[in-house]
Amino acid sequence: MAEPRYWDIRHVEGAVTHVDIDNGVVESAGTSFFNRALLRVLGEHGWGVLTIENYASCSEKEIRDYIGRALQLARVTEEDVVLADAPSGMLPVPPLAEDPRDVSLEEKCGLLAGIEAAARLPGIASTRGRYTEDEGRVHFRDSSGNEYEYALCRSGFSVLAVARRGELMQMGRESEHTLSGLNLRHRQDMGRTAAERALALLDARPAKGGRMRALLDPELAGVFAHEAIGHASEGDLVKEGASIIKGRIGERIGNEILNIVDDPTLPEFGFEPVDAEGVAVARTEIIRNGVLSSYLHDRQTLAAVGDGIAGHARAVPGDVPVVRMSNTYIENGDASFDELLEACGTGILLAGSRGGQVDPGRGVFQFNAEYGYIVENGELGAMVRDVSLSGEILSTLHAIVLCGNDRKMHQGYCGKAGQSVPVSDGAPHVLLEEAVVGGSGA
């Protein structure tokens, strides 16, 4: 039998805990366990992939049998696969301030209930609190002799408040996810904040759309960095021709003040001690001084495309690695918030995110802000709602004319190829010239 060109096994064993509280009632709470191992074997022309059952108890002979079966599968593929050389090595996992696994499910329910109860202010029609905790021990080995083992525990919560006045309903939401330990303690203020924002939005008028100066808060600017430029820089999309920045390395694609980074080494929610291919992770500058400097790669896309580094392969337990972001952000500038307001003059501040759409191939986007404020003569004015930001990715990168010094990261999950992985994105406040703001107001 022919020998494989390469193989690796990624085994993940762990548990997921959740709590869901709806209007003061614990709808569900519990823990589920998983144990998944995936084998990839690279044959002459492509990959063969197999799930290994009961991997922890497999003998070396059984593993060799699995490799042989996967190699048979690889023979029927026709993809020409080349893997680039990449450095190996693993970072230490940051310590937990308080291990969530040491806190009972009953206590977690009580802590989340306190946050959710704090959101039930007068005028709030419904509330919801959710807690998730994902712990996993990863064991990786490959045919090159690399072998790693580490454990991560991520946890976090969200609280939602819906205010109602007649037929008008508005929503406020707060969330916080972390890999530094249990974060449910002393967070009742976040429940109140969600409720107060929902109530304030009942009195806010719909925003008026048009072209104007727009000040983006760190959450919305971070969403732009992740969705509009982060995805466009992923090597698989570049390889497939589905990215507006394909072939633009070394080209100025944004204002010279702009720096955008993806950094899996940061102890943020998207931290990875080593990537899903056993490759060492490293800070990657996507844009430096407005110039496109690097793409994000796994070993296969690095070999096919170049212009970047590997170490950006990620995978959920039991699935194949995919090129993914981790912690993506716009670097700080040197402007204070007051200086940004003064430079904005007359325009709008857009804050928070309620999703949207981006097409990295065509290079266009549309994001919905959670709320906004009119800016008049360099000062914040009335609150507005039903407001969005849209435009072309490249023209918007050039339109960022000032970056604040107050970068903040926000946490969440990013979906791609049927897999959802934890990420962080962030930015300081940034000022856009000639932003395309959407609104329903007259």
C-alpha cells in the first residue's frame, strides 16, 4: 500500500453547559458531553477524511488501519493539494481567574437570574438571559512528529430586554464572553443597561439617511473590520477569487492612518494556543498604514496564494480545519473622543450592531447599528434608531480619516462552512467622511 504524504489527527473531548432564563423562568439548564476525533490523510491527489470512534482507546495498529482506510478515500479525490511548510509550537493557555467548572449549575442559574431580573424595569415587556460554557481538551498529532495537548474553557452570557409602548417595541442587549473564567458575578448593571437602552429607544426618533460624517463606536467599527476586511483577507476566499482584495498585496487600499490586525495570540475570546493544523499562531497585520500587507492562511492556501502566514486554521470538534479569523481589530490612533466629536462637526454617531450583510467578492456591505446619536457642532444630540451603514469596502477604508485611542474588544461567534467558532473584534471610535447612512426618518 502506498504511504500517505501527510496525516493528522485532532481529538477534542469536553462538555457544553447552558442556562436559558425567559421572563424569570429557567427554561432549560444542563450539560452535554462530546468526544470527537477527526483524521485527515493526504494522498497523491487530495484528502481522505475519517471520523475515529473511541480514539482514546485506539491502539497504534488501529490508528494505522484508520490511516489506510482514509488513504483509500483520498484516491478518489482529484484536488491537487500542496501544503506549505509552517512553524510549529504552542503558546501557554492563560490561567482562569475563577474556573466555571468549580461553580455548581444551581449557582450559575442564580447568578444569571440576578442579571436577567435587573433588566425587568417598568416598561419592559419581556427579558431573557442566556449563559454558555464550553470546555474542551484538545490532542493533536501528525505525521511530522508534532504533538500538542491543551485545555480551554470559554464562557459568557447575554441579557435581552424588550420594551413596549402600544404597538412600538424596541430591544436592548448586553453580552460578555471570556476565556479568563466565570464572568456572571456582579453583572446586574448589564441587565439594567440593556433595559434602559430599550426604553430610551422608544423615545428615539427614526434616523434620517444620507451621506454624512459618521463616527463609529468600537463595536460597530470592529464589526466592519471583521466582516468587511477580515473575511476578504481569508486565504480560501482569495484563492477562490471571492475577495475584492485578491492580488492587491502592497497596494494602498485605505487611509494611511489605518492598521487592521488579526491576532490569535491575544488572551481574548478568539485566542488559540496553536492552530487546528498544529501550526504556531502569530499576530498578522492585514493592513499597515493603509497598505494591504498580508492574507490569513492555512497551509494549503499559503502554498496556493502566498503573501501571508499560516496559523489561521480553526475547526470545531470533529470537523475539518478552515481558514478563520480569531481576534480582529483596528489599531488605536491618537485622537481623544472629544477630538473625534469636534472633527465630526455635524453628522451622526453609530453605535452597536444588529447584524447585516457583506459580500467580500463584490466588495459591498450593509450593517445595522443598534442605535445612534445626532452630532451637532461637535456635540452629541438626540438619540436615533433604525439606522444603518452601507457602502463599498475599499472606498470606506479610504474614508476612515481619524482613529481614536480607546480601542475596545467585543466577543461573539463567527459562522463559516457550517462551523461556528469564538472570535473577538474591536476598534477605537473611528471617523468616516461621506458615509452612506440609512434611515427611515423624514
